[in-house]
Amino acid sequence: MIRKSGWLVFIVFFAALLALVYLVAGPAIRLGMVYSLEKAVGAEVNISKVSLELAPLALRINNLQITDAAKPTHNSLSFGHARAALEVWPALLGYYVIDELTVDGLQYGAERSREGKVYRVPGVDSEKVDIAQLLQVDLPDADELIARANLQTPAKAEALKQLAATEQQQLKTLQTQLPSKDSLAQYQTDIKALTDSKVANAADLAAKAQQLQQLKDKLNSEKAKVEQVKQQLTHSKNSLQRAVEELQAASKADYAKMQQLANLSDGGLAGISQILLGDVWGERVAQLQTLYELAKPYIPEGGLSSGQGSATAEPEVVLPNRILPLPGQPYPDFWVKTARVNWLIGGGEATIALQDITAQHALINSATRFSLDVKQLPQLAAFNLSGDFAVLQQMVTNLNWQLDGLNLQPLTLGKGDTALDLAAGLISSSGKLNLTDNQITQQASVVLNAANFNSTGNKYLQQLANLLNQQQQIPLNIATTGLISAPEVSIRSSLDKILGDALLGEAKQKVAAYQAELQAKLNSQLQTGLAGQQDWAALLTQQDGEVADISGSIETMLSAKMADVKDQAKDKLKDKLLDKLGGGN
Amino acid sequence: MLTILAKILKVLNSQASPWQIGWAIALGLFAGILPFGLLTLLIVLIVCLLTINLSTFIVVWGLTEGLMLLFATPLENLTWQYAQNESLLKLLANTETLQLLHLHHTLTLGAFVLGAILLLPVAWLSKVLVMQYRSRVMSSVQKWKLTQMLKASKLFALYEKLN
């Protein structure tokens, strides 16, 4: 049963296997990488060579180029060579622990020696962020500014109008259900006829009592209807009163906002930069949502629910992982201990250093730390970015940056009559950002130095360009808080007043006119509304009175007439009894 | 394809014992189901040390590897679903040897359990089938034109020579 040459066969097999792995692994990994990258990006991917080093165990990739599918003459990403040194024992256990990863000559958008093939034409890339786009602000005209001020009055006025119409309709319907004067008179006649008639005997009395009871029932049901109309009247009165109060409050708030916008109040114009840049910054910040979405599958469920504050969210479907969720996993599934990336950027070099890259930070008890240091580029004096990122009970990201002397390319803000050219300028910025799950807190200051603006637009913009050119610095303070998908952005500048005076020169007139118009409209709307309301109130009071009258007469009819008929019946019975007893003599 | 058919026929018609062929098929299936790793090497070592038919083992291993391209994902999903057992996960976490055998990997664990379950029945069934073939079918197969042609082919002659 034992094969004598068994060990020899096994050793030969094992040696052949090792030789095969050593010779074929590199080309096989290269083919696999090219295939999967091309599938992912939809464009040609070139890798010169992939080789496997046995001692220490490492993978080396030479000259990787990924064609930009949108611009096939250029690469979207390329690097000269990369080397990943793998730790042997974790690798034997099936964990990818990379001791050191180095990437040299990383470039974005480098030109290719020959055009790359495109397998899938890309759609519009809405996620791309570039600084030119960030500054590409459309200066709004006066109407747009008013629209952006988000006035509440028109909506409230419309709501009041609709409410009045609805209530009116309801009252009309109910009014038809009220008993008419004729029908009340008819009831009265019927009761009178009954009570005035003579009671012949006990059977007659019983029949009349029954007829009276029927009349009483009918009157009771009419009374219930009257009560319902009364309640509806009270409800309508209250609703209309509330709507009028809301309209008055909204108009007051809008008036204050317009005053602020038009620099009419003492506080000056606070929010012009907010109105100009708020939405743009908010959209950019919301792009960090992508980071949150990437980390979301790794955040423990408890952390997620507390972050979102929603208990009804459906549980996430957990996809099978390569490794089972062991209670005390010795290593993360994937862990790069140190990484150094040499990035060729804007005619210079930058070094990105990263430590502890993984998605299972709890296992290594440390956050992923990164720093980017750039100095003396042709278009940038210095840029330093540092931060950390960890997925524990929550995903926490901290980011600090300091950017000095970024040379701005000429750009145009706005278009047509409101176009403002920025011929030159230097941007400096510093700030910090904290992202905890999907909640963001960010503080930044941006300073535009030595700006050179031109405008051929209207006189207000020319005035603005002159004013801006006189400024040594144009500072902006930007703060963002709240949900990452809908952040609240606050942008303030000490130049807001100057900017507002100039930029809103034209707008101010429109704003003033609008304000006057708004005030007049509001007054008339309020007065019409209130007048209508007064009419309504009078109508309601009148109806209320009528209803009360009807209700009162029903009550009187019910009690008085019934008593009459009973007394009469009593008397008659008494007389009859006396007759039968012989006239009482 | 012809080579595989020739190999199978040659083994079936040879003097190799039905148990040797049966175990070769069962272990070939086991090695094929498992992702390549230390467990596969252990199976190869067993096959080398015992007088298990090597040709059959290699052919079945190769065929099963091909089949696993289709069945690996469903097997992985199934294992993930059923392996969420606290004591099993604790055992895997505390035993480094099991981790060295990659039994904490979803697919490897599933494949190991499936292979272990199939091992004995497949070995026995294969042995029975080989015996049935030899007693009932072998003589008629020898007379088939296809078999004659295969035997007459140069490839077969070369194969015979090499063996």
C-alpha cells in the first residue's frame, strides 16, 4: 500500500510547483491585473512587468499606465514602479499584511506615448473636484438674489388663500344641512296644533304623546347638526386666525431679511458671500459622502444607527467575506503598515506618507494616518495636508490643511453683463475638517491675495472690480456643520459690506423696489385677507348667532310645548275623574 | 480530450485495483474542490505516499478545478451563511494550525467540509463502478471501433511508450 518512491515523487512535484510559481506568477499576476483594471476603467491598461521576489516576499510592478477613457491620449493614472513587501507568516494564514508599499513617479493625467484604446466611453463625471470649478461661481443678477433669499411671504399668502377657499367650501356644504326658518316654523305649527287640540281620551293622549316624541327626535337631530356647524365654525375661525398670524410673522421676517440684504439695517449686509458661495461649497462638501459610503459597510451597526438617528432603517445585507468573522482575528484582512507615494505634480514632486492603511482599525488599535507635503511648485508655494481616518464604533476622519500661494489661472466669474474676470491672484487657505460617520464639522479660512479683477459689464461690476483690486486681501471664513449630504454652510467675509454695496448696487435698487412692492403687496394682501377675514368673521358671527337662535328655539320648543301638552292632559284626566265621582259634590 | 479518454480507458483496463482507482477519484475530487493551499499539498502527499493511481488523481483534480469555476461562489455564499456559529468561530480563532490550513477562509472551510463528506461515498461508489465496468462492459468496449482507433493512434502509442 505504501509507494516506495512516494517522498521522491512529492519532492519533485513540490519543486516543480515552486519553479512554476516563480516563473509564471509574475506574468499571471500581470495578466490578471490588466484584465481586472481594464474591466473596471473601460480603457487600455499597460503594465511592463510584474515580478515576484522570494526573499523577502515582495511583488514589484513596473510602469503601470491606465488610459483616461475620456481623453485617450493621456493616462488617468500612471506610475514608474511600485513595490509591496508582504509579511510571510500572515500571508501563510491568508492575511495580506504589507510591510512596506512604495510607489514612485505617480502621475495624474500624464501624456501617453501612443493613444490608448477605449472600451467603454465614460459618462459625465460629476464627482470630479478641481479648484477652477470650485471658483467658477455664477454671479447672480438682482432677481436671482431675491429668489435665493428664500422669502416666506408668498408661500404663506398662498397657503392662507387656499385655506380660506377650503374652509369656505366646507362651511357652504354644512350650511345646506342647517334647518331653514320655514322648517322651524313648520315644527312650531305642528307642535302648536298638537298642544292646542283637545285630548279626547287616554288613547288619544298616548297617540299625541307619540307624535310629540317623534317631533322631539327630529328636533334633536336638527340640534346635533346645528352643533356640528357650530364646531366647524369655531375650527374655521381658529385656522384662519392662525394662518393670518403666520402670514404676518413671515412678512415681518422677510422684511427684516430684505433690509439686511439691501444693507438698510444697522447690522450691514452679512450674507452676501453666503448667497454667492454657500451652495457651491455645500455641494463640494457633500462629495465627501463618497468617503462615507465607502466606509459604511465596515462601521458596526450600533455606530451607524446612532449616527443616523434612525431606528427604522433596514439592516444592511452582509456579503460573504473572504475570511470568516473570527472573534479574535490576529491580523486585519488587508493591512498596509507603511506606504510612501512619490507624486509628480505640477512640474514638481510631492510625497505622500501613509501609515496603517486598513478598514479594521479596531484590530490594530490605531488609525490610518496620512500626510502630504508639497513645496516650491511653479504654481504653488507650499501645501501641507495631514489627517487620520479610523473605522471603529464610528467612522472618524480628521483633516488639517495649510495651502500657501496657489497661483490662480485666469478665470471668469459669472457671464454676460455680470461677468467678472480674475486675471491673477494668489490663494492661501488653512482649515480643519472632522467627519464622524455622516456628520461634518469644518472650519476654513481662504484668503485671496493680490487679486486683479477686470469687468466690462455694468457700472456696478466695474465698481466692484475696482474696489476688489484696492484690497490687499480678500478673506473668507467658511464653516460647515450638519449632515454630509445636506450640510449647513456659513460663509462670512469682512469685505461683505464692500462687496454688498458694489455688487448689490443694481440689486439694491431692485431689492428696494421689490421691498416696497412686497410691503405694498403684503399690506394689501393682509388687508384683503384680513378684510376678507373680517367679512368672514362677521359672517361667522352672524351664522353663529343664527345657529344659536335656532338651537334656542329648538330647546324652547322641546321643553315648553311638551310641558304644555302634559299639563293639559293632566287637567283633562283630573276633570274626567271628578265627573265620574259625581261632580265632586 | 483524446488524451484524457485514453488515460481513463487505460487505467480502467489496467491491473490497478478498484480501490486504488476509487481513492484516486475521491481524493482528486477533494483536491479539486479545495482552493490551492496547504491542504491540497497534504492530499498530494497522501496520494504520493500511498499506492493511489496517480493518473486518475491528476485527471479528476483538473476536471474538478474546472467545475469549481462555476460552483465556488455558491459554495462560498452557503458556507458564509452556515458558518456563523460562535463556538466554531472561536475554535478557528484560537487554533493557529487550522488557520494555517486556511480553514478560517470561507471557501476553504466549505470546500473542506464538502470534500470530507464526499470522500468515502465517492471512493466506495467509484470502486463499485470500476468493478462493474470490468465485469460487464470492458470486453465490449475493447471491441468498439473508437477504442481500436484510439489504440492505433500515434498519440496512444506515444503515451504507452512514456508509461
